[in-house]
Amino acid sequence: MTNTFKVLFFVPFIIYLSVIRNAPEKKLYEVNFTSNKHLEVGEELTYVVSYTFIKLGEIKIIVKNKKVVDGRNYYSTIAYMDSYSGIPFVDLHMIYESTLNPEYYSEFFRGIVKKEDYTTFTDYTFNYGKSLIRIKKGKIQPYQLWTDSTTSAKEEYQDGLSILYFARMFSGSGKSINVPCFVNEKKEYTLINSYTQNTGISIDAVDYDISCVKIDGKMNFISVFGLTGYFEGWFSDDAAAVPIVAKLHVIIGSVKVELKSWKREGWAPPKFKKN
């Protein structure tokens, strides 16, 4: 598979990982997680990834379970990323797992990439008490450990999946924030701008406009997966803050990620009401 087509399919899974180099380490805004936004165990969201008129594949993200420690919630989440069969030059199958702490930062990340002949893994274990991140990389079946190292952790970090849940909780705040991220063994920052204005968004899965709030950001360079320039996404304007649609710029054009189906008890996309 060519690197270009890998870029086209993979970049949506880091929707909100627009990294700003030399960003200040000080957070611009502390997110209040006592808001009415919350996750639901068993929630399952499926998205279609498309490039122009070509549907490349699907993303499925799931909240697996919740563990309560000293009255604080820790969530286990997983994302399955699969290209459709029969798409020329695209054959991509990946799994991301992330454990979120009560502030929606990452405690553990695992990335699995299924290649034609073998499967690789990347693990990040965040030990904030000791200010360390442990990095393990290797191959599954037969097991081979290629990397086992540590680096410093001077603050809490997001990974390639946890950042999506963080953005959900941050949506609608009307604030901007530089979020520390640990991606591809590098410490970077994600700039997230959140807006309060309610807007109607149309998708194929429902026959009405969905009430949404917007986030956006911008990159001034090309990231490792080809994401560059301006990006924007819309979340349901309710306590679920479900990602509805995202538009991203990659080196050869634009990619769209759109909600296809959902499983969340008692939830349906909120209808947009014009004033």
C-alpha cells in the first residue's frame, strides 16, 4: 500500500491531534469535568470515512467499561479502524485502546496495526506519580519486543484516542486550550478552539438537521500522517457530546468523517431548532 493512501484513511483517527510546535506548556483553560457532559458504558459509535465521493472504510469507537476508584471514574475505550474490501491501494486494519483518568487524560494507550504478514503493537503506560512514560513496541504472534524504554512525563498527556473523548467534554465551552499529547513517541500539543453557537448539521443517518456545536484548529506544518492546515468538527449539543461530522485537510485533499450509526441508551441526535 502506498503511504499516500494510508494517509487518506488513517488521518481521521487523529481528528483532533493538530499539533502546535513550540506551544506554551501552560494550559490556557482548565476544563470543568463536573459539567453535564458524560460518557456511557456500552456506547458504540460508527463512522464512515470518505475522500471526495469514495467511501474508504469505517471507524467504530466503544466505551467498554468504567472503574470507580475512590469515587473517581476511569473509562476503558477502544476504536476499530478498517478499510472496506475492494478499495484499490487501501488495506488498513488498526485497533486503538485507551484508559482515561477522571480528567480524561490517558493512563494507558495501546495501538495495534494488522499487517499482511504480522501484527505490531505500541504501548504507552503513563505513570504520573513517578513522572514517567513507559514505551513498549513489538510484534504479536510470535511475540517480539523491539523497544522497551522510558521518558519523562512532566504533565498529563493525551494519546491518539483519549484526545477525542477530551474534546467531547470540552465542546461547547467557548474556550481555547493547548492540550499536551504523546504521539509517535513525541511530546506535542493540540490546539482546540471550542464554540458555543448552536448550528444545524445534516448527515445521511437522519432526516433532520442535528443541533451541534463546533470545534476547530489549525496546523502550520505537515504531521506524520499528512494532516495539515485547518480542521473542524461538530459535536451534538447535549450531555452526550457525540461527534457528528469532521472535515480535515490532508496533503492531497479533504477527508470527511461522518456518523453512520450509534448505540447509546436513550440517545438520539438532538434536532436543531431555528430561532
